[in-house]
Amino acid sequence: MSAPGIMPERRAKKSLGQHFLRDAGVTGRIAGLLDVRPGDQVIEIGPGPGALTALLRPLPWSRLLLLEKDDEYARGHASLPMPGLEVFHGDALGFPWQDLEGPWKIAGNLPYNVASPLMWDVCSRVPALERAVFMVQKEVAERLLAAPGSRQYGALSAWIQSFCVPGKGFPVPPSCFAPPPKVDSAVVVLTPVSGPRPARPDHLAALLKLCFQQRRKQLQSILRRAFPPEKALEALEREGIAPGQRPETLSPLQFQALAARLFS
Ligand code: SAM
């Protein structure tokens, strides 16, 4: 059961969403799903005391980048240098994802308070994401995997699925962490979509936010307030979407096509 880190655990900080993995089976399965091959470039978000990092360090990567906001853990990892290992001491939400060159594999037992915005950024901004393996709250995993028309489907689902294909990893109970979180967790695997990525992510993001702030309303009523009414109705008609449909019935591809028409 014990998954020793590479440095002593300190008292967990709630503000940083710290729940440390204690289950060697879980860390082993996360590392296995990441599937690190010789020469890979790898990022771990939030290594903390290093339960997962301990398994990543011996793998045959060419670069391992650790992103950690906690001062002591960031300093601790920086004090254990290895060729190719770098520590980014700061907020992963402020990391320049768009500057990453070449393919990257990214893993993390994500701090639950920022997991959704982090995945939003990783999926859309890393130019050549190869694969991501993340531990998140079970409800967030369900939203990532949700199909249009389901109760869990929302802006995060349509956004992530516009860039990545989410796959089920495995469920993880609170007893695998110290301190145990109040909620169940799950590991998800994200791989890039095979088709083209959205050409204007900013337009797609704006449309998703607009629509899902009012998910109970009909699309015609949402869009006619935000765009010239004729343009809104024409865009819906051209995409074969009934004006009375609600946002949660649209697929990620329909949102992308609608955004392209509305912002043209
Ligand atoms: N990987 C460790 C494990 O599994 O035991 C720790 C996981 S803990 C759930 C989340 C980690 O993310 C903590 O180490 C925390 O300090 C770090 N963290 C929290 N917010 C962060 C942020 N915005 N940017 C980078 N790291 C963050």
C-alpha cells in the first residue's frame, strides 16, 4: 500500500489541494498509462513529496519537467538534480504551455481546486500533446467523458473533447490518499483528436461560456442576445440545429462549426 515519495511529507496544505498518494498500485498504474518511451519529454504537475515522481525518475525520458507551486516541495525537487530534470517553481496555471516544443507526455495527481482550468489549458495550448494522464475528482472525470445530451455534459466536456479524446483510466477511493479527500477520484487519459484542432479556440471558448452559463435556455434565445438576431438564426439553420435546442444537445463539432459562423 505504501508509495514512498522522494522526500518527507509535510502537513498537507488545503489551499494547494494537497492529498498525497499513498498507494503504490495507483502510482504504478498512472506511470504505466503514461507509457514513457526512450527520449520522451515528460511533465509532472504537482509532484509534491514525489510518490509518482519516484517512479518517473528512473524512466528513459530525455526531459522531465516538474511544475510545483509549494515552495518546500519545489526546492526539495530542485535539490535532487538529474540530467534533463527541471523544476518550474510556480503556478502551473501561469505556465507558458504554448512554448513547449516537440511532443510531451503530461501526468499529475492534480490539485482538485484547479484541475479543470489546468486541463482546459493543457489540452488546448500544448502544441504537440502526446498523452496526458490525470487524477481528478470522479465528478470531473465524468464531465470529461460525458456525451452530448447527458446531465454531466457541459462546457468542459465540449472543450476538452474538441482537442482530446478522453479515456477512462480507473477509479481511486479516498483511502489511497493522505489526508483522504471527501470525494472519490478517478484517473483519466487524454489523447489528441486525430482531426484538425479548432482554428480559433478563443471563439469556441467564448461560445461555450455563453451557452453553458444559461444551459436551460434555448439556443435561439441565448444567441439572439449576443449576436445580431438574423446572423444567429442563420448560423443555426446552416448547421442544421433547431432554434429550440438547448446547449447540452450540441456535439463538440457542432459548437466548433457554430462558433466559426457566428464569429465570421
Ligand atoms: N503528486 C503528489 C502525490 O500524488 O502525492 C501530490 C499531489 S497533490 C493532490 C497536488 C500537488 O499540486 C501538491 O504538491 C500541490 O502543492 C501542487 N499544486 C497545487 N496547486 C498548484 C498549482 N497551481 N501549480 C502547481 N502545483 C500546484
